Amino acid sequence: MPHGEICRAKVLIYSRYGRLLDNQADSPQTMIAIEHLSKRYQEIVALDDLTLQISAGEIFGLLGPNGAGKTTLIKILTGLARPTRGSAKIAGLDVVRQPLEVKKLIGVSPQEINLDKELTAYENLLIYGKLHQVPDLQNRIQSLLETGDLTERAHNRVREFSGGMQRRLLMLRAIMSRPRVLFLDEPTVGLDPQVRHQLWDLITQFKADGITVLLTTHYIEEAEILCDRVGILNRGHLIALDTPQDLKARAGGYTVESLKNGRRHYELVQDREEAQRRALADPQGVIVRRVNLEDVFLKLTGESLAGKREA
Amino acid sequence: MNWYPIFLREILIFTRRLLRLGYVVSAFLMPLLYLLAFGLGLGRRVNISGGSYLNYLLPGLIAMSSMVNAYTWVANGLTMGRLYFQTFQVYVQAPVSAAAIVWGQVAAGIVRGLLSSLILLVLGLVIGSGLNLNLLFLLSLVLNCLLFAALGVVVGMRSKSHEDTANFSNFFIMPMAFFSGTFFPITQMPWVLQIIVSCLPLTHTNYLLRNPVWDLKALASLGVLLAYSAVGLMLAVVLVRNYSE
């Protein structure tokens, strides 16, 4: 089989939820390979038997409510947490057995803004660059500050920056060492739409530069716009995995949203005519819209991504 | 071992806080207050081993001040950085060894400990308190800072909250400061307490700062400080290496 076909080869397996999981076969282009990964915190199962491959150059989105296991997975892959069972490899290197080699390949933008707020933007980048032994450091810092439109604020303390500027700096710091894999944990949380769009442009640029990106998000729109593939995590289980388009198509083309007895009801239907028929039949009026990933999650789990049980 | 960026970060943050009231009070004013309260209050009435009390007290305050500052800054910084600001996680996610992380923290702790001693050292020289500032004195002072900075890493890595760090300070560091011969000779204590106190590292620092002479007793005390330092550093490296959230 030619190399390209090997890369495209897909193994379709059924999860315990009985839904199709689209699991790429381990190929020469697999950048992140996770095998039967579990993480327990005493009685709490944060991740349960997770198997997943992410290809080089892909933007992969992890969706799920709080406590689904998204951040735990990132912590394991970046050396902050040890798995209870299973293995994870980045570019063929085991994250537990070869942590220093793995850390040379990765950049992390965590959910919490963990910049040193008493230091300046320049100092934050300088220290991170020295930690990662970045060559030609001064030029790299200048170039990153220009990319993030922060040159004029380089010597201001980070605590004086807006939330959006801090997030931007956090992301620039993450790519300081020219990583092959970038982990973005809720990169746009709490930001206004304009700043969010600026960061999306930056993430798209990372992909153009050939960086593999694993991002977690609560924002459906973010996952749909940015991600080549999306995995949906719920209570430590991967319950769906595919491109956003295919996940939505599989769930149904349209969502019929109605209000009954003070509660929202969602019905996913395949074609537009059927959706219109239901809309006309409901005397209280309904909203008909295209299916989004929130609807997919709702269909799979009966809960919204915010964690509220829905009808 | 790429420890310098960790050291640099800690020192940069330290310089930002250097002129804050909290730091000035804890690092400089507290030992000076002890010196004024005990030195001037008791100094005129009390003689120890035929010398003035002020001459006895000053090396003890130098040891205490360096211990408290080296320990507190490292333990608090690590606890806050790990549990609240998540800045410690940047080190763990970087391609640096556990030994480099520990050494960067400890080296910064040494600098803080030495700086807090500096004002007392200068004062001692100005008032002519008979401080013998030779190589053994400086070596003992640096070792004292090192071992308590390493202890700060251990406590900072084990603390589950900021309270844990403060509790360790209240129940171990501060009692040690008072009972290890800082303010009065340990020979004035009951023999059982003398045995316990002679196992504490600060007792040996106090002895070395008062008697910086290369004799057998000094070498034994130096050996104790070195042993404590080695154990503290190893424990710190193991805790950082096994760090997992």
C-alpha cells in the first residue's frame, strides 16, 4: 500500500456507547499516539481506557464539559501528571519514560494564565527561552513580540496587560521553542469575540507552520472553525471522534428546538423538509437551525456541554 | 544542568519585591528589632563566657535571619507558584531536570538568605562586635542558607495549602530559632533538651559562626550541616522528579 494510503487508512471501531469511533491507524505521520490511557484520582476516574491518534500537522479539538478529562489528558501528555495505566507517545517518544526528550518537542498554553505577572513581557519570554535553550534568543523574542503586536509593551509588567494581551503572550510563549506539538487548554476562555478571533488567526497560522495542535474548548464555534477533527470526551470516555462536519452529519442535519413545560427540547432530524414540517406542527413555535457540535454532544450524552441535563 | 533560568526568574521576582514593606520588615527590621530588644535590653546586664551579650547575640541573629529568609522565600514561593499561580508547572513542562529546578530554587534562596544577613554583618563590623569573618564563617553561612532553602523546596513541594507552609514555620523553624543557641547558650538548658537541640542544624551554624576556627568540633559541625544539606537536596530532587498532579 502506498505511503499516502497508509496515512489515510482508518480503523473504525465501536465504543462502549455503541457509536462509531473513527480511529486513525498508527502511521508514520502519527504525532500523538495514546493507548489505553487511564488516570484515577483515588475513587475518581478522570480518564478511562482512552485510545487516540493525532496526525502531524492536524488541529485536533477536545470537547467536553468540566471534569470530562480534557485537562487531565493534556497534563499527562505534557509531563505534569502520570497515567495510572496505558501509554502515550509524542513523535514516537514515551511521555513517561522519555520526558525530557518529549518536552523539547512541545509547547503548552494552559487554562490558567501562568505568566509571571510581576515581570515584563520581555522577561517572561526571556526566562522561557532560556529554559528551553532557544537559539538566537533575542531575535526570537523580538520576532514573537512583533507577531503578537506587543513590541511597544515589551517592557511593561504583565499585570498591566488586558486579558486578551495576556492570552496572546501566553500563546507566543508556548511557540517560543518552535514546538512540533502545541497544547492549548481553553485558549480563548473569557475573552471577547474580537480578541477570540485574533487568537483564532494565530492558531490557524500555527497550523500553516506545520505545528500539530491539540486544543480543548468549551466553545462549539471555535472547534467547528479551527479543528480538522474533534474528539468528544465525557466522564473520561471518548464517546465520539471525527471531523466536525461528519459528526454533525451523522447526528442529523437540522435541530428542531422547542420549549415545552418551561424546558428546552431538541430533536435532530436529517432533512430540511422534515424540520419544517415539525416546526409548522408545533403551535408554540420552534427554532429550526443547522446541527452544531453541542447538539451532537447532547444526543450522545443527554447533557449539554455546560453540564446541564437536557430533554 | 540548566538551572540558571530558574535562578534568574526567582531573582528577578525578588528584585521586584525588594523594596516592598513586607520584605523590608521581615528581612531587615525583624532581626534589627531582636538586636535592639535583646542586645540593648539585656546586653548591658548579661555577660556570656566573659564577653558582651551583643557579641554573643549578633552571630545568632545572622544565622537565624539567613535561615528564616532562605526557607520562607523558597517554601512560600514554591507553594504559591505550584498551587495558586501555576508558575511552577512551567518548570516541570520544560526540558530541564529535577536537579536543575531544585538547584535554581536553592541558589536563589541562598542569595536571599545572604542578603538578609548582610545588614547585620555590616552592623557587626561597624559596632565592632568581634565577628570573625573568615572562610569558615562564610562557608557556614552559605551552607546554612543552602540547607534551609532545600528544606523550603521539600516543604513547598509537600504543602497542600499556604497554611501548611506557615504551620511548618511556626512549629519547626521558629522554635529552632529560639532554642538552638541563638539567644542563650544551649548549655543552660536541661540535658534532654540539649541532646535534642544538638541534633538541629541551626545549633551547628550558631556554633560555627561564633567559633569559625578549623578544629575538630568545627569540622564535626560542618559535617552535620553538609549531611543535612545533602539529605535536603536529595529529598527535594526526588519530590520534584516524582511530581504528578
